[in-house]
Amino acid sequence: MESTQKQGGAGDGLACSVRGLVRTYPGSRGRPGRRSRPTPPVRANDGIDLDIRRGELFGILGPNGAGKSTLVRQLTGLLRPDAGSIDLLGHDLVRHPERAARLVGYLGQESSALDELTVALAAETTGRLRGLDAAAARTARDAVLDELGLGPIAARPLKRLSGGQRRLACFAAALVGPRPVLVLDEPTTGMDPVARRAVWAAVDRRRTEYGATVLLVTHNVIEAETVLDRVAVLDRGRVIACDTPVGLRSLVEGEVRLDLVWRLEPPGELACVAALRPLAEVAGRRWTLRLPQDRARAVVAEITGGPAFEALDDFTLAMPSLEDVYLALGGSGEGLVKL
Amino acid sequence: MTVATQDGALSGERAAPGPAPLAPRARLWPSLGAVYRAQLSRARVARIPLLFVATFQSIGIMVMLRGVVHAGDGEAARAVVAGSSVLVVAFVALNLLAQYFGQLRASGGLDHYATLPVPPAAVVLGAAGAYASFTVPGTLVTAVTGCLLFHLTLTNLWVLVLVVPLSGAALSGLGAALGLLAPRQEIATLLGQLGMSAALLLGVLPASHMPAPVSWARDALPSTYGVEAFARTFAGRSATDWPAVFADLSVCAAVGIASLALATWSYRRAACR
């Protein structure tokens, strides 16, 4: 959070400034005589502060249920916050949520509104609804389809495409009609590497061409580390850290991650293995340990040099990822993604 | 791409004086046209089998009733043909549109429209207009088949040019509102089906045979006025009570305006929570 404080209040150089954002979903009362039990209200966003600079590729990272989608829905004018303020390029989005549509190009997770349209018509219609006239919408459609390599499937309905292709078509629709801010909710889900590269190239082009600010919601730690300028880590509706990926990783400097994969049952009768058991995060035959570098090296030497090696199928020693940062910060979930 | 590149304030300069300019809103008619065109194109992908079902259902009902209703001009024959023709409109505009909006709302598809600067009326009217247009061929086929089957005059079939859009507006507005207001997708489907069943039962049977409470329900149903207007025209060119036909169509138009306004309000409510 320190890094967001350094920015000062909303002002020059900031694309988006969020302060004290709270949103609670009401619980249900349950019905007497039926099986449904009352559920308590859920505070999906619990006092979020964020500053996103102009032209930045800013990420929101967190496990399922951390409040990412709720935050994005408020930034795109789909949901009203219970409390707090959102300033987007000088506009008060709490008071004027309808202005978000004129500032933000949004790629949501759902494609059902476009599913039965062809790729070309989905892009063109979205452009028309973003205020382009017919000729401009067609030109923009052709340019975007060309840019993303969607030309060969332009005449096919989204419904009949693979998940990754459909996602790319929705991304194309989100780009038709320029916006100074792009909000992309897991844009590359299901895509092959070629499509992913096309997405990041298109995002970069918009940043260099007109300084677009990009807000990215992601689960994917590897993607977050490679493409983002800065990242906010969300947990239980709060920002638990916000910095560059390198800055965040420095929080766990000196630690490394050791993965041990056993052939069958781990040899618990060996003292060195028994000592590691309480430190390990166990997933089937895989043990994951986060250890100081010296200790990790010693453990590897002991296990690979002794009788435990017989029982070992594979091991890896890796530098910490953002997932390790998330766990080190006390993230409450089961980690971000299983890689 | 012209808006952003021509617009200095959209470039990534660090010092940004004042709020960034807003991109233009999409205007009502162009965006209505875009939604209409997109919805119409969906028909090619997903709706054609359902249009056949709608038409065959109506023709089937007429064939069935031909066994008990005498051919030739009479109240019963008029009611069967007019009711079956408007039933096609009810099937598509009310039932299918309620299902479509129910499904769109449940799946989060409304977010797509809600994050675009498009007037709510354009989305609702565009979809309603497209669904009403889907009904044209089916209604026409049903009406012609019915006239031949029951030996009614074809001379005034042109009135369908008014009956289909006006009852289409009333029923699609109602369908869209049901789909958008229903708390769950299944309830939207159920309400759409019930509305269509009501249009079937109350539209196809002659009004004079109904008990009073049922005929009140019939009066409350918007499709009734389309059925009545159409049924009156089977009297032939000179014998048709045209003022009554236009009075019925005016009711359809008024209900259409009201139900489309309700649908637009429902969309606004469903899109932003």
C-alpha cells in the first residue's frame, strides 16, 4: 500500500484514483420450512484504495472471491459502490456511472450477447454502439480483425469457435472504437500462445499510439509477472500489496521454492524427510516448500545425496513467483493458480 | 480510430488539465439500427427452426379446429384464423423474447450493452423490432392458409401490415419486460410460455362463447386487440367496420408504447445495479 500513498491524491498523471471503496452484497434470509439456510452479507470490497497512472498497464491479481470482479464492475459503471470514491480521468464515477461507457473499453468474461453473431458483425455492431458512424465502424472493424489475425474466421459465428478464438473475437469487439482506458477481465483465458501474443501486441500498440491506460484482471501469475507495470494483490476485498512485480518479489527475497515429487509414498521414516513434512504444502505426491536459500540448498544436498533420493521422482528449485509473494503476505486463499 | 488520435487529451501526457473529454454517445436511431441488424442476423444462426415451429403450431391448431368449426364467414372461423395468425406473433415476440432477455440477464450478457454508451431504448427497441420482424413470414403463411382452409376472403390481408407491427410492439415489449424483470431465468421462460398459452386460448376461441371472467382476461391481453382488428376485416372490403378496426389497432399501439417503455425501464434496472 505504501507505493499507492506515495502518489498523493488524484491529480496530474493519474488515470484512476479509488479511495475507500466498499461494496457489500446482501445476504439471504433463508426460507423457513425449506432447506435453504440464511447466508450472511458478503463484503466483496472492503475499503479499497488504488492509484493507476496514465498509460500504465496495471494488474489486479487475486484468488477467486477476492473481490476483483466487484472492483471492476464498479470501475465500469455496472455496480454502484456503497461507499468510497472513484475518479477516472477527472470524472466522478460514483456520481456519474454512465460516463464510464464513454471512457472505458471493457472486455468482460461473458460473451453471451455476441455469441450468435459473426466475428465481423460482433466487432462492427460494438463499434456502432460505441458511437462510431457506419463507415468508421466498418473501417475500425477491418483494422482490428486484421491486427488480431481474425480475418479467416470473420464470417463465422462466435458460438462455433473454440474458447480461445471466441475470447479473441470478444477482445476485438472491445477494441473497436477507441477509449483512453481499457479494462480487460482475464483477456487471454483459453488462448494459444499465438493469440496471447496478438493480444499483448495490440495492447502495447494502443499504449504507444495514444497512451491508453490498461487495467487487467488476472489469475495468471506468469502473465502478471511478464506484462504488467504494476500490480495490486487483492485478498478478501482488500489490497494487501501494490507494487511492480519485481518490487513485490523482493518482499520474499532470500527465499526460494523447492518442489519435491515423490515416486510413491514419501519415505517418512527418514529423519530428513520427516523434518520437512510440517513445512510442506502437500498436493498429492508433490511437496512445495518455501525456504531460505541456504536451507533449501542443504535440503537438496541431503535428499539427493542420501537414501531419500531413491523415493524421489523429480525436484525443482525456483525463484519465488508472485504466488509466493501472495502467500507470504498472508493471503487467505489456497494460492492463485495451480501451475 | 479517429476520435482518439485526433484528440490530444487522450494521449498519455503526464500533465492532464481537467477531466478527459468523453467519447460521443451512440445516438438512438443508428444504434437501434445496429442492434436490429445484429438481432436479425441471429435469426439465421439460431431462430429459423423456431419460426417453423411457431408457424406449424398455428397451422396445426387451425387444421384441428377445422373439424369442429364450419368453413365460411362466421364468428368462429374468423376467430380461429385471426387468433392463430396473431399466435405466431405471441410465440416469437412474447415467448422467445422473454426467454432471450431472461437468458441474457442471467448469463451477464447485459453487461456488454451496459458498458457501451448506447441508449437503453435502442437495445430494447432493436431487439423487439427484430423479433417482431421474425414473425412476418409465419403470420402471413398462417393467415393465407387459414383463409383458404376456412373459405374466408383474402382481400383485406393487407391489414397485417398494421396488425403485425402493432401487436408485435405490444407483445415484444411485454416479452422483454417479463424477461428483464423475472428474478430468475426459469421464471422468465415460464412467464413467456404462460403469456403465449393465454394468447392461444383467449385468442383462438370466439369471445361470445366465453364466461364473463374469462372474457375480462381476454380484454386485458394486448394480443386480443390485434386479433379483433384482424378478425373484423374478414367481413370484406365494404362490410368491414373500419373505425372499429382502427380503434382496436390504436389500443395495440398504446399498449405497445406503454409496454416498450416498461421494457426500457426494466432494462435500465437490470443493467445497472
